[in-house]
Amino acid sequence: MPVAYYKSDNRDFTLLKGNCIELLNSFDFKFDMIFADPPYHLSNGGISVQSGKMVSVNKGDWDKSNGYEDDYLFDKSWIAACRNKLKNNGTIWVSGTYHNIFSVARCLAELGFKILNCITWEKTNPPPNLSCKYFTFSAEYIIWARKEPKVPHFFNYELMKKINGGTQMRDVWRLPAIARWEKSCGKHPTQKPLKLLSRIIQASTHHDAWILDPFTGSSTTGIAANLLGRRFLGIDKNEEFLKLSKARREEINDISICKTYLNKLQVQSPLFDKTGIGYIKEPFMPYGQDLPF
């Protein structure tokens, strides 16, 4: 049985350190939703622009490609491990670029998932293309799939319609990359914005759901989950990323910071009562099963 690297006082946020495939195969628990931001396999010596400066696109050895076949086998292994930890009516979201998203789609289909959508996240502030020899990279893709083709999944259709001004939400989402206020505890090299994860979580889970992120990084998934009244397990091999995740979670123990983040995200949360003032400190424990560690 795994030992938690970190667990919040009210047990709504847990971190494990290690290989996600090995850890997921070591315990029995089912999640309502999974968000995975796996290695994109794009650390190939290229360059980009950040804050007006030329920077390397290399994120670390964990993001390097080992060739298409090895990358595909890696993707299939972790997706299979995640499938075993998903409830029959659960869904998985997987992010990527052209470097990995086609491999992910192939694996999902081979493992029996039903692909529901491929979301295009159009970034409002992409870095410029320095070579001027091809189009600027301004989008990432997020595949949404359910575990069982014939078992209905949850979709918060009315809320998504409301967020979209009263019309059906489309599969192209125009959202900025991370803002400065999201880096208050430090920055992960592939950190996703809270606005993106809050939309995903609201779209596909109830407020008491269990959410898994097998490549948790700085745990944007977990912070969004907790702000929205969901519970979370994150896994990562890198201790520096886990330390960053812990700091971010402990930051929102401050009620004023928690409310500030919710206001910036323009979302309502069951953490607060109907007045928006009263804080419900431990809203999670009455709901369902807890992690076995």
C-alpha cells in the first residue's frame, strides 16, 4: 500500500511520489474523473520565447522522445493503468500537442474508451514563432473520453451553456496561459491555467467527486478541484514539483486567498455558503469513500 507524500488536514488533497503506473497498480480505488498532462515528448533542443527572451523548449529528460513506438507503448501503459482506476461512468481528459496527441487517441481507442470530444485550447497569448518558416503554435488539444462506450457519463450541459453566454459551448476554448497570480509559489515548466482546469472539472464532475492526476506537476488540477469542492489525488516522480504542489495547496488554506482565486476564476464554490461569506471548513468527509492510505 502506498504512503502519502502529503495529505491536507481535511483529506481532500493527497500526493504520492513515484511512478504513476506502479503506484496505480498498488491500490484499489475508483475515481470519477482523470485529468492527465503527460509528457508531450517535445524536448528536442528547439527554442521558444518567454517574457521576451529566447529560451529552450527542453523541460527535462522526462519529456524527451524515445521514438514513436516507445512513446506509444509508454502512453498505452499509463492509460491502461488509469482505466483500471476509473469508475464505469467516469471520464478522462488528456492534453497534448501534435507530438503526442495522436498516440494518445490511438491508445484510448485500443483500450476501449469512447472519445467524446477533442477540445482545441486556443491560447490568447502564444509565444511568437522565431523561425518565421511556419505558423505560430497557438493551441493545445485535450481529448475527452469516457471509459465505457455504453455507460452514460456526466456532462454539466446547462452550466457550460451558461458560461458560454446562453449558447451551446463549442469545442474551441479561447483561454489565456497561466497568469502571474498563479505563480505565487513558483512555476512548473508545463503548468496549466486554473481557468482551463476549472472548466474541465465543472463540465464533467459533481461537487463531491474524486479526481486523479497521474502527472500532477504543480497540481493545478488539485487546486482547481479543491476550490470547486472536489477531492484529489496527484502523483509525480519529481520531489520539487511535489513541494510546489504542497505549497500551492497550503496557500489556499487562507480563506482570503481562496476567495480571491474563486473571484478571478469567476466560479461559485460549495466551500462557501449561499452568502459567499460563511466558510465551510470540512465539506468533504460526509461524501462517499476515502482513499485507502
